[in-house]
Amino acid sequence: MLRYARKAILLGALVGALAAPIAALAADQTYDGRADGNGTVRFKTDVKKGKITGLSHFTWSVTTHCNIGDATENDSQSFPIKVRHNKIVTSSEGLPYPKITGTFSDGGKQAHGTFRDKTRFQGTTCDTGTLNWTATRG
């Protein structure tokens, strides 16, 4: 009887250990990270059938260089960004910026890539330049 109880406990532990990574990618996840120059990035992934299929919201706070001086740009990508084969496919609705690239690694726990935004508003032109970013699933 004790031998069967031990087997049941070991089997339960094994099932639990295998289910944890699957459950981690079963629901949408939030990632937080850093960008060059003390910037920050944050985004949420869309997950279907255990695979990351897109980003539903990509926000950033980075330094941008403008023709009237540097400023902090706090903004977000308002339209969906697709992910295919663990790579971020930038979609900017026909606009050239922002440009967001990236790759997921370590079973979806980590992501890294580049970001660039250029804006023009009332005669002021701003450009973040190409920034590297890294983020970790929270």
C-alpha cells in the first residue's frame, strides 16, 4: 500500500511539473523591460493554443531627440502587432514609425529587439534613434 502511495505522489509531482510551463503560456502575459538610455518598455502578449500570436499593447518611455532639445517620449502602439514563429512583425498601419522588432526566447520568458520612433508635430521633429530593448515576462 505504501509503495502505491509513493508512486501516486511521484506521478502527481511529475504531472504538476510538466503542466506549469504549459499553463504559463496558456493565458496572455505582461512583459516589462528596459530600453537604451534608461528607457522602459511594457507590452502584453496575445496567446492562442499556447503560442504567442501578437502584442495587444506596446508602451514606451524613452528619450527622444528633437530639433528644439531632448525630451521624454511616453507613448504606446495603438494597433495590433503580430508575432510569427517567435518574431515580432511590426505593423504600423502604413505609417513608417514606430518601428518595433523583436524575438521571444527561453520558452517565451524573455524578449528582445529594437525600437525607433520619429514624430513631427507643429514644426518640431523628434527621433528616438534605434534603441535596443529587453523584457521579461512578469
